[in-house]
Amino acid sequence: MMALGQAALGDEIRIGSKRFTESYILGEILTQSVVAAGETSAAHKPGLGNTAIVFAALKSGAIDAYPEYTGTIDKEILKNATVSDLASLNRQLAPLGLGVAVPLGFNNTYALAIRADQAEKLGIKTLSDLAKHPELRLGFSQEFIGRADGWDGLKRAYGLPFATPQGIDHGLAYDAIANGQIDLTDIYATDAKIEKFKLRVLPDDRSYFPAYEAVVFYRLDVALRFPKSWTALQRLTNTIADRRMIHMNAEAELNGKDFATVAGDFLREQRGAAAVRGSSKRGFWDKLFAEDFGRLTAQHLLLVFVSLALSIIVAVPLGIWAARSSAMAKWVLSLSGVIQTVPSLALLAFLIPVFDRIGTLPALAALFLYALLPIVRNTYAGLTQIPLSLRESASALGLPALPRLRLIELPLAMGTILAGIKTAAIINVGTATIAAFIGAGGYGERIAQGLALNDHETLLAGAVPAAVLALLVQWGFDGLERWIIPAGLRAA
Amino acid sequence: MKSDSSPIQLYDVRKSFNGHDALAPVTLSFRSATTTVLIGPSGCGKSTLLRVMMGLIQPSAGQVEISGVKLTHQNALALRHGIGYVIQDGGLFPHLSAASNVTLLARHLNWTEQKIVARVQQLAALVRLELGTLQRYPRELSGGQQQRVALMRALMLDPPILLLDEPLGALDPVIRFELQEELKAIFSQLKKTVVMVTHDMSEAAFFGDEIILMRAGHIVQRGAPMDLLERPADAFVTAFIRAQRALPQPAHAL
């Protein structure tokens, strides 16, 4: 009765998680455990972001608990210089109304990994050995680069010679290191892909990294408000060994199981066939308007419109040039046509070595190149379609070439040029989804994740907003045409 | 010869397209403050001649002098400021209002607003257009109104020379008749050197102080309208005049 009453008030337990597989899975396990306790309802807010964001959510009460690691709380959140044990952490967190509990049983420490064959060749066995090889190329997750217990501290602790490392999405780092674009990356000890990609984890021989015991980071009031649920969570203590966690990560990342299923399987194994699952499964709408919606939208807009702006700056003059000289026209139009025929993934793959990096820059370059053709072609067509009588009239007035272009020719061609820009923008909205595959973000991130995990709803949660954005861009340009195209050229 | 004060002088001007002579070598001068009509069948070279005089197309040989200055690629733009040019459909820029069409060049040359307004009022009165009409876009104007605006545009800088390429060719007969009357009055009032291209003999006779009849890039005969009627140079002239007169002439014709 009491549980029902609380649920009716909208008082549910909200579990958060960070943006990587393990956190998603642990978040699901916590959520399903609460549901199974039957005391109140639970909701999983998955993949909220990095530590700072998820911690802020916990502090503000937007979430009640999330899976975290002791080392992260110690160094990153409390910024302690020395290592604290669980009791010490709790003493420091109590004034914030927060606590850590339920050590889950594994230590997911940060570690650095290198290709096994390269380690062999260079004779690198431990982190200390890195000091002798300043030529190694570093690709670290942005979080590792920025964290207090991350790169800067490690570099000092080992006296490493390297300059600024390259930022790379953790999910992409494995491919980048496997095909030799980077030599060294940060990994978690429980990553599923270490073996798959034949990497060697370098031992932390100076014990720089603190322990990263997986724990439940929670608001103290949760334990008081929902004692049955809290007891259920406490039963998870020491149930997940390192190997068990690696296995679950592999189930999601390599075998395509969704996070809820992996979590459900684990709980069923713990408690027999009666385990409850599925009630906390996120629907499509939750996935669509998940917390990353704003960030992905901003990234997508940046990719589309920055590349479009650059393209306009280059393509319109090229189109004007082509319209002046037929020899030029042949070259410009066929070259931009050839670019258009290169498949987008191939173009991205080609641009990564050109820029020597993944992410936004090569993605912008690819979108810029794709946008050239429609704009060049339409500028050329718009200018060459101006009737001879009008071009001669402009000439006959005695207007020099530049004012003629500005006052007469460009305004007359504006409708066609704008149509080309509109086409380019719409194509860019679609093509920009590919950019996620090289770590440039945007809606494609969900498509990539949905594909990786074989989750169609997540895939649609990326594809649908991209389609809507394409429509909005189309309408936006239709409106713009009314502003920009001279009144005298519009239908009466 | 160069001391000749003729506003337009052509020396051995030839133009060929793809090896075919559109214009045989032509030496020609136009007299100041008179209206000369270029006439002939389609493709006789009359429009080509006009465009060579504007510098819109380069002659294959020979040279053109405008008011004693040799027309070159470099000075063509400046020389065109001394020439008004009107074509068959007006050549008005559809994206600009009639007023903007008329004032475009003056604004480019940084005329004061005061001077522009005064000149537009003067020209509107001359071509009998209401100032309100000038606020419209070309597509909102009738064919006759468009040609009046085109004439205003051509006259904006008060050029001594006016070149017209079938200016009334696209108009219906009634409007055309009216505009012929008005144009002739305007020409005689302004005392410009006018060169007009037409293929209509009655129009040529109506406007021309002098008529130049062309055929296949050659000048066949040049003279006052009555000369051509009474002393045709050859059978072509006779045939051309007769064909033209046969169409619209009322009963009093011979």
C-alpha cells in the first residue's frame, strides 16, 4: 500500500549511468534490482555523459544513484591528493548528502594499452618503459586527458616525454590503435576488446592509478526512503568479479545484446529463473529525447552549417569562374562531380590520414567537399541561363564587370544558386550522420550505437531527428527564398 | 578623315562568324542629329552592325570611332556612357523596379539623389509615364510601358547617340502606331544622333532622315526614303520595298 502511494506521487528511484558500455550495464542491473524488490518503480537514465555531468545530476537530485568507481570519486570528484578508503570517502561525502556503498566486486582501473606486437618489438613491458619511446603516438579519451587522476598526473609520475596527446572517443580508440593510427590509448581493465584487438595492458609499476572499485554512488536519503530497495541493492555486494564484468561487456559490445538483456541475464543467474526484467526498458520516445539530444543536435548543426558556409565561400566564386570560361567550366564541374561519386565512408577514411586525426575536422572537410557540387553547378547554371538580351543590356549600359555581377547577374541567378545551397544543406544533414563513425558526434552517434548493439530503437532515435532536421532545413530555405529572391523575379 | 566630326564612323568594319561574313567590309559614317534607319531582311547584318558600334561584339577587321575616339576593349565601357541602347523587348532587368532600371547607371556613377530625381522626372514627362508607374517591376508593366522605361534608361545620362534595335518590334499595332508618333517627336526634340534597326519599310520611311538598306552583310543602297522609293538601286531594293508596302497599305496605294 505504501509503495503504491509513493509510486502514485511520482516518487521513483532514478538510476543514472555514464556513456560507456559498462556503466550502461551496471545502471541496468541497479535499476532492475530495485524493480525486483517491488517497493517502488525505478527508471534508468542511461548514458548521461562524463563524470562531471552524472555527478552534477546526482548532487542536484535528478538521479538518486549511479555506478561509479572509488578512484574517480577520490581523485576526480573530491580531488584528494592521497588515497582514501571507503569509510573515509563516506565521511567526506556525508555533508553533501551523498554516500558510497555496495562494492560490486571488481576493480576497473585505468590502464594504458599498446599493440602486443609493437610492445614486443620495442621491449615495452611496463609504464616506466614508455619514457624511452617519445616517438609513440598517443590517443586518449577526452576524459582521461582532462582528469586529475588522468594523463597529466601519469606523465608527471613516470616522467614521460610526450607532448599533447590526441583526443579520441573511447569507442573508436580500439580501431585507431589496431590499424596503427595511434600507438597508446587509455583503457579500462574490464574492457571487452583488449583480447580481441591483441593489445597488451601495461602494468602500473609505480602504482600511480588508484583503485577503481565499482560501487554504488547514491543519495543518502534513498536508503532511508526505500529500505527494501536498498537492501536489494546491497545484495549485489561482491557479486561481480573482474571476469564476470569483462564477459558482460563482451555480451553487449561484441555479441550485440542490449544492456537490459545483459543485466537481466546476470540477475537471473544470481537469483534463479524468477528474476524480473523488462519493466524498466526504455521506450522509443525516451531514447529519442534522451539527455544527449541537445548535444547531438548542436554537433549535427555545427557539422552541417559550418561545412555549408565554407562550401558557399568556395563554390560560389568557382561557379562564377566557370560561367566566365568554358574551359574552366569543364574542369570545375567534372572535378566536383567526381568528388560527389566517392562514397561518404570512403571519403572519410581518406580524409583521416590527410588531417592525421579523426573527429570533427575530417568530417567537416568531407561535408564541405560534398556540398561543393550542387552549389558550383547551380551557380554556373544560374549565371549561364541569364538571357543574352539581359547580359547585353547590362553590358550596353557601360557597367564594369564587378558591378554587373553584383547588381545584375547574381540577383538574377539567386534563385538557382539558393536552390543549390538548399540541396547541399539537405544532403549534408543526411551525410553528417556518417560523421559519428569517425567520432564527430551528431545524430549519427545513436545510429552507430544502434547498429553496434543491434538496437533498432536507438538507431531510429538518431535517424528520425536527422530526417526532421532535413525537413526543417528545407522549410527554412523556402522561407529564406522569400526574403532573398528579388520581388520582381517571383511569380505574380 | 579622322577630323570628321561624325558621331559614329566605321572604317572597313568586317565581322565573320565561323568563316561566314555576317558583315562585309563596311565604311560608313552617320550624320549628327539625324535619324538613320538600318533596314533589310533577317540576317542581313543590321543588328550585327549595331552591336559592333556598341562594342558588344568585336569586329573581325576594321575600326569603329565614336565621336572621333577609336573604340577599343579598354574604353568601350566609358564610350557606352555616351550611347543609349534600346532593344526589342526592352532588356529591362526583371529583379529591379522600373525606377531602379532607369537610375542604375547614374547611381553607379555616384550622381546625387537630387540630380537623379530631377532627371527621372524630366524623362518621365518626356516619355509620358506617371512616376507611380516607375515603382512597379517590369513584369507588371505593359509592353509599351516597358519600352518607355527602356528609353528612359537609355536617355538617363543624356547621351548624344541613341541606338535602337527594333524597339517597337514586339508591340501590338495600335500601341506601336502611338509610340511611333511619340518617338519621332522625342527624336526631333532631343536632336540626338539616332540609329534605328527595323525590318518594316513603312516604319523606316516614317522615322528615317536617311535609310540604309542592307542585304547579306552588304549595304545595297543609302539615301533619303524618297530616293529608295523613286530611284531604287537594283531589283532587290524594288522587291524589298514592294513586299513591305504590299502588306499594310490602304486603297490609295498605286
